[in-house]
Amino acid sequence: DSELCDKIISQDVESEQRRRTLAKSKSINIEKNDLLNLLRTEPDFILDELSHSPEWTVTNVQGM
């Protein structure tokens, strides 16, 4: 169980770092913007999330 928890935490940290790097490259202040809104509306954030999502998520989204 602790190995699974470590993996989940590691993925969360990696995702957070990736999002912050992307925001910085786009000159977006992630502290002043709604991250959920960015993930839903900004094409670069959407593509980044899809490219790092499990395969079933990408397949489901593409099938919509």
C-alpha cells in the first residue's frame, strides 16, 4: 500500500511541476488564475493533461 501511495504522490508532484512550468512559459500567473479553468479552457494545458493521462482517459475523451 505504501508503494502505491508513494507512486500517486510522485505523480501529483510531477503534474504540479509540469503545470507550473507550462504556466510560466505562457506568462500565466498560476497563483492568480483558476487552475481548473486553465485545464478546461487553455489548449496547451488540455493537450498537456491528455498527453500525461492514462490511456483510457485519452481514449474516452477522443471518443466524445
